[in-house]
Amino acid sequence: MTLKPVGTSDLLVSPLNLGGNVFGWTADEATSFAVLDAYAAEGGNFVDTADSYSAWVPGHTGGESEAIIGRWTAARGNRDDVVIATKVGQHPQFKGLSGANIKAAAEASLARLGSDRIDLYYTHYDDESVPVEEIITALDGLVREGKVRQIAVSNISPERLRASLEFSDREGLAKYVAIQPHYNLVSRGTYEGERAALAAEHGLSAIPYYALAAGFLTGKYRPGGPSVDSPRAKGGEQLLKDPRALRVLAKLDEVAAAHDAEVAEVALAWLAAQPTVVAPIASARTLDQLKPLLAFADLKLTDTDLASLTEASAP
């Protein structure tokens, strides 16, 4: 895989950011190791997780995904070959973005990852009770200590994002190099517009989550089709009621057929071709699910393909 830089940083990442939300949830440790092995064998080097994954599972406390990734890198001896991104703010024991909480949560993540540094550290959801100055100062402290290489941001208002970026510039502190937005062919307004403009203005890379819209953009949800056995099936099935989503699905089928590709490959290729996007996030709970995710980077969509998908997905 051809590696690309994240924003203005020295991080070089593969075009697929492998989502770790399933590790320890719908993929047990052995399966998670197999998926990670297959991803790395194809040149993938960018793994996404969060300290809260998978606290929603009965009996889990959060951090299960980080711990599995940490055990995998230890078993394979490949920590220096992998860019690990994790997030702060949603772990049940470390809620919010106060300076003290950010520091404590980072230490806990490092322990679970079995690592001396986090490569890319996101604020998971903004905490508007905390001034952006306090958040950035705390993150800058972690960078100065060598515990975090680069910082990034996920769910945040454009106003708070701008204030954060301007504070970093004004004070010479660590600055976000990436944004992780909810963004895909059936959810464009969640990123396009002011957030995307800010990313472009400040040189941030977009690393979209829900890149396949909870599985809808894989084509496995169809009107009148069989039910899908997935914990996220409700989200995919809801989109079957959206005429625009059905337009997108029909166009994806058409483009996929023309390229002898899978629907998921086309959806990811469209997303990867959008301004500022460097690596969509997609997860796989089986090796079969991983195959089309890896293949998308080799799919060359034409300008006509891209334009037709953009038109079909227009709000």
C-alpha cells in the first residue's frame, strides 16, 4: 500500500484505517489477531481504537480493544511498524476532557497498549464545559513528554474547532493534524461545509468514521432482502427507508458492476477521493469482511464514476 502523510505530521499511513471497535466485541481475541495479521500482511499499518471500546458490552469496562491491540503488537514484535490511534473522553472511568482527566486517561491507554507512546491521540467527543485552551494545553503536555506523537479531534463544532486551531497557532502549542468526522456517501453534511473548509485551511487530514454507514454501503442491506445478523443491523435497515440512500445503492451497484468490484470497494474509493480525506476507517469482524476493504485502494474510479456517485448522494 502507498503510505500518505497525516496532515502536516511525520505520520505515514496506509489508505485503509482499520477500525478496532470490533476487537473484543464481535471479534474475539483470536479472530482479532487474525484480522490484524491479514491487514498487516497486505501492508496496512494504521489501526484505530478508543479507550471506551467496548464498554457497552455487558461485563466489559472499556479498553478491551486497546488491550487486544497491545497484546497483538507485543506478540508480533511490530509496535514500531504500526500507527496506533486512540481516543480520550468516553471511558467510563475517564469521562470528559479536563486537563487532569486527559493525562490520567492517556496513562491508562498506554498501559493497555503496552506502549510508551500513542501515535495519534483524538479527543473523542468535545467537552464544552472545558475551555479549548485547557484541552490543547493538556494535549501539548503529553506531546512534550513524548507520550503522544500527534493530536487529533473527532466530534466537535466548527466554532470550537476553529478556536482550538487558532489557540495552538497563537501559543505555539501542539496542533490537531487530523479530524475524524462522521462522513460517507449517505452522510455528507456531517463533514462537508465548514468543518471540511477548516480542515483544508489548516492542513488537517480527514479520517472518516462510519465510512460504510454501519454496513449499508457494503450492499448487504436490500429492500425485501434477508435480515442481516449484525449488532449494527438496525442502523443499516433504517437507511432502507431513505430514498436518497436507495439512489446511492443503485449507483454503487452500477459502478461496482462496471469495475467488477464489490460495493464496499466503490463506497470507500469515492470517500478516499474526496478533498482532505487520507484514510477512511472501516472495521472487519471476519477475514471475509476484510478482503474488499483492502482491495479498495487498487480500484481506480473514473471522473465520471465519482461525479455520478456525488450526484446520486446529493442531499
